[in-house]
Amino acid sequence: AQSVTQLGSHVSVSEGALVLLRCNYSSSVPPYLFWYVQYPNQGLQLLLKYTSAATLVKGINGFEAEFKKSETSFHLTKPSAHMSDAAEYFCAVSGFSGGYNKLIFGAGTRLAVHP
Amino acid sequence: DAEITQSPRHKITETGRQVTLACHQTWNHNNMFWYRQDLGHGLRLIHYSYGVHDTNKGEVSDGYSVSRSNTEDLPLTLESAASSQTSVYFCASSVGAPPQDTQYFGPGTRLTVL
């Protein structure tokens, strides 16, 4: 069965600093992996997704993630944080589990950006 | 522009009452999903539908039901609301089915059961 672990429920960075949000997955088959962002009082918005093409995936707003099979990781990075990046970020793995295909979400990481 | 909407955005109800949350999408997507979001749990799938008249149970379906009479709408009904169903509910839709298709989410409904 697939699962997702996001390390760190809260991450705080300074404006202009590197953003690193960690995601590890478990899957018995090649996974499809997603990062979603949720701004306050809004729904989830897709940042990027990995579907077994290039291992380095570029998304919106300057974010990117690298699929590392040997480490079962899909960490999200951004070279320089902006105040507008403050939000909650969810990693998700998609696959067959419990008798059907579904998205399985991590618990989320809340990113705070301070001046 | 095509979109996915949910109503109401906020709802307070009492234990034992029946509650229906609406979800409407204008993308003409075949697939629609309902999730609940609780602190520390991320999003968990309640029900999903792959087309008109098709409905399926997700991992936390007890106490919930859905019906799909057209492509655009997937209402979620709480038959007899319980305090444990206090949560934020998100509807989503996609063109294709999982695993690889992107799901597009509505803005959410915050439900409080007193």
C-alpha cells in the first residue's frame, strides 16, 4: 500500500532563503507524485507532479522537486522564498490501494516566511 | 472560465440533522471526488464518482452518501450529522481517473456540528 510522510509540520524561513519541504513515500509500484499548495481559506492548487518522465520536475511559482527512487523521496525546493509563499503544502502519492486508484496525502507542512 | 464551486462555504448544524453540501464543476470532467481535511491527517477520500450514476466509497465513507445525476454535480449528504464530522470538506474533479491525472479542487466548506 502507498503512503506519504512529510517531515516537519511547520517550517519557517527568512525571505530570500532556500525553501526545502521534505516528502518521503512508500509504494510497491512506480508512483505518481504530486505537490499541492493551499493558501488560507482556499482549496488546493497543483504545484507540480511527477509521472515517470524527468526526475527533476519544475512547477509553478519557481518551485521544483526531484524524484529520488533510491531514497524514496520527492522533496520540494525553491531557491529564494517570497512572502507570498506562506501557505500549507501537501505531498501526495497516487496509486492503487484498498481496491481502487486514489490520491494519498501527507499530513501537510505549513510554511512561514518572515522578513 | 471553467471552475469548481462549493456551497455553502460555512455551515453550522446540530447533531442528528441531515446536511447536504453542494459541489458544481463546469469543466465537464467525468471524475469527481469528496475529501475531508482534518488537522494532522491531510485529506482523506470520502466518496468518488467516475461518471453519471456511478458512485464509490472511499476510505472514510461511513455516515456519508453521494449521488451523481449529471456530469456537473456531486452533492455530499451527511445522513445524521455527528460531532466527529466537524471538518473542512473539499470537492475535486479530474478529466481522467487516478493515478496520473491532476485533480482540481474547490474552495472548501467548513462544517461545524454542535
